[in-house]
Amino acid sequence: MPQDQAEAVRLYRLAAEQKHADAQYNLGLCYHMGEGVPQDWAEAARLFRLAAEQKHADAQYSLGDCSEAVRLYRLAAEQKHADAQFNLGICYHKGEGVPQDQAEAARLFRLAAEQKYASAQVNLGNCFYTGKGVPQDQAEAARLFRLAAEQNHASAQFNLGLCYERGEGVPQDQAEAARLYRLAVRQRSMLAGGGVIRLRALHLGSPRVVPETIMQWTRADGGARAAASTGAAAALCALALGCCAPARLARGSTFAGALAAAAACVALCAAARARWRLDVSTFAKPYAMWSALPFALAPWAAPERTDEVRALMIGLGGGSLVHFWRALVPRIELDVVELSPNVIAAAAHHFDVHETSAAGPGAAGRLTLHCADGAAFVADAPAGTYRLVMCDLDVGALVESCADFRAALRPDGVLVVNMFLELTGARRLLLLGRALQALLANFAEVHIARTSPKNTQFLAFPTPSSLDRAAVAAAAVALCARAHLPFDLGALVAASDSYAIRRV
């Protein structure tokens, strides 16, 4: 282990033995992250608790994932700990650990918002927008969204964009709405799909405005250069279409070069779209690329197989992954569950996502769209229905529904969970640890990969395999070669410093 980490642990331990709260907390972090000592979550929790008993606000907050979450959040909130105020507000908003109380939730969001806590500003804005816990006031909602948007908060940018698009709380201004949607989309947040849909609805993301869009964005970035690689070309094309995060391009390059590159990009992405029917934003979203990995690892996805492949996708988004999965395994029978009828309508109108029915043996698979709550749909699914299930979940929803997901899968199936967390440090690790614990309580094997700075993917298998990381990378390379994928999944796995396999 690095000498500096070992020395840090030694010094923290000496101070912790003298009941120094900061040292107890920091030593707990070392055990939780496995830095300087073997990873030991139980010892981390013990040290956090010792510090929390001395009213250490960060320790009280870090322990907020256990059964006494509300009590610890409250102790930290009383010390004006903004994270704790926000999370205690979430507890009251959802009725988790306390009776549901929207007024108390709004009060706690306000306390954190006054400390410039962006997520609290967004949630308080939502309270004013909907009139939950406070009198409805769309102007105040827009003001709070603006405060958080100025801190580069993607949800705030998206919500403020909606306000401008609809003229709610602010004068209607579709150009400003589009600007805010693009800011949210550039962050590749979980709202990116919604941002793309809104941009297309405003007719500001179509290929016919590519030159104008490139002119605006490449000048802002100080010029552009012709993109030499597939990845750079795709990124520039996605930038031009307003579909994903902008490429940072070299200063001093010619604008003519940027236009030439964009023309090549449009052709490149059109070819890929013709084969895969992918939205161009998929090229630049690693979590979407990683969604192909189950098809590399599962024997039933092999092209020579003819048996049924029934799959479930919870959350539709723009529909790119629907097209992608159906291109990878044409015989797939896919159920897609989406709570919002507006998203289903937008995906049909802008992204050509329509239900289909199989015509008989050997025919292409079917697509069925369900407007329903994902958790309820899985809970009602007959046991052993699916070979593949994918969902975007927070930790609480995963813990609550994990057993239902396992029951819905066949023994040779796989559950794919994408978990988006804006949190960092110990808090993030505690949440991921809780997710892993829930999965290992229900599945025989779990693969974990950090697919982007804020997104972690879990692959959970009911039946253990003999795969190691090298075998996973080799399977990914084979899939790319067999399916002619427009990205290198094998390189993603091989280069990942976070791919791990846990077995019961």
C-alpha cells in the first residue's frame, strides 16, 4: 500500500484511540474505502458511530443509511448540516421513518437552500411549483430553480427550461428554454433524454440547424478542428445536434474544418443510425454502451440460439436503447414500462418507438409498451418470466424491490441496474454498499462497474458463473466483432479501474 496512506491510518488510529472525533471519522472513511487498510464496512460503521456519539455532524450524516437514519439526520440538521437538513426533508417528503409531512419537508429544504445547497433549492422550488407544503407560487419556484441552475445543477436547468417553455413564473421564451435544456443535456445527467425530447419538440435539435448550432458552440469553445477519430466525430455530431455533452475542441482551429468534420459526422451517425437506429447521443454515453454487456455474457444472446429471449426495460427515455437491444437480438420479446404517457407519446413521435407483434416462429420479436409503475409491474410479473431486466433505480427503490426482480428472472437471467448518484466520498460509498448488500442477499453473483463519474452499473446473476474480469473483457470484444458495434465495449471493460465481481 502507498506509504502515505499507511502513515495516515497510523496517525488517525493514534488520535482515534484518544477519542478524537475527527480522527474516528477519518479512520472510518479509510476502512470504508479500503485506503491504507483492508476494506471493512463494519469497522467503518463502528468508527462513524463513535464519532457520531460526540456530535460529529459528518459522522451522523454518514450513518444516516441505517435504521436510525431519521434520528441521526435530525442531530446533524440541528447543527445546520445542509446535507442532513436536505435528507431529513426527503424523509418527511416521502414519509420514510417519519409520518409524511410536506410542510416540514419544505421547511427543511428551505433551511438547506438558505445555505446555497443546490438540490434543496430545486426541491423547494418543486414544492412551490406544485403547492406541496407551501402556497403555490410559480414565480418563486422559477427563482429557486434559477439559483440552483447558476450552480450548474442539471435538474434545475431542466426545470427552469420548462418554466420558460411554458411561461410559468417567467415570461415565455423558447430560445431561453432551449439554452437551458442544452445546459442540462451537456452534463449527461439522467435528465438528458428528457432534454433531448424537449429540444426536438421545440424543433431546435434537427439536422437542418447543424451549421448554425456549430457556429454558436464552436465559437464559444474557441474554434474547432476536424475530428480524426470515430469517437471525436460522433461527439462533434452530437454537439451539433444538441444531443449530448459538447466536445472540447482545440483552440485556433479553423471554422471551415469544424464544418467539414460535422458533415463527416452526420454521415457517420446516419450510417450507424441506419444499422442500429441509435440516437446520436448514445455514442457519447458510456452507461448506454455498457448496456450491451449482458448480451456478451449471456449464452442465450448468441446469434445461433433460437430460444425465446424475453426482456423487461423499466424507463423508456428517448427509446434509443429499445432500438439497440432489438438490433442486437432481433428475436427479443421486450416489455417496456414507462410511468409517463407523455414520454411514450414523445418517443413515438420523435424516435419512432412503436409497439410491434411477432408473426410466428422465426419472426422478429415483439415490443410492448406499458404505461405503469415499474415497481408494481415487477411485483406482479409471473415468477421466472424474464431473461433480462434493466432499470434505473435509487438505492431505496432497489432495496425495496430487489426480491421482486430476482423472482421475475429466470435462473439464467441477468438484472442490470444503473444507479446515478451525485454524491461523493463516504456518502456515495455507503449508498453503493447498501445496494450491493441488497443484491448479494438475492443474487449469487454481482458485477460492478463505474461507467461514468456519477453512474454505477450492477449486473446481478441468479446463478454463479466462472467469469473473471479478463473473461468479461474477452466476451465484450467478441460481441463487438460479431455485431459490428459502433463503439469498443471491450476497451471500456479493459480500461475500467472499477470493474469488480462479488460472489456469495
